[in-house]
Amino acid sequence: MAEPKVGERVIDIACGTGIVSCVSAAKVGPTGTVAGVDLNPGMLAVARALATTDGDASIQWHEATANILPFPGGSFDIAYCQLGLQFFADRGALCARCAGFCLQRDGSRSWCGVA
């Protein structure tokens, strides 16, 4: 993973049940932010139920497609897509989109993983 630091802003695209979002929230702490995005409302319901906020960043859950996200470029320090990449026909475009959320910030990084 891209190793989030305290105070950073993280987006988790195709977050599913929110595991990466929750781990990120614990690492960025209360001064950081996390946005978990998924197309499936059932997955987001599970993510909301599993998330805790004891000393962690609050997680904002968004039901949206990865192709149309409600954030401008440069909004995040880290963009994750863990195990969601395989579900996209144009994987290169998704990776470029992830990187675009971060490119305007020094030290930003994106990470896409598949199983």
C-alpha cells in the first residue's frame, strides 16, 4: 500500500466493504480524511456498519461510478483501487483517473491492485 500518513487525504475507489478505507482512516487520524466510493449500495451498507471512528479520520461514503466521481483533480494525497481494477473494461483510463486525483500535489501517490 501507499502508506498513508497522519493528516493526509485518501480516496478508495471501488471500496467494496471498506477495508482499505478503514485501515486508511486509522493511519491518517482525525486530521486526515477518507472518501470511500463504490457503485454497489449493498457493499457501502456493509462498509458503513464496519467502520469505526475512535480516533480515526471520518470516512465519507459515496455511491458513484469510478468514471464519474464528485471530486476535482488534486483533491487527495493518495488514491487507492484495491481489487476493483479487474471490473473495469478500460483499466488504463481508471489508473489515469486515480493518478489525476493526486497529480497536482507534491508527494502524492496512487495505487491499484488486482488479485
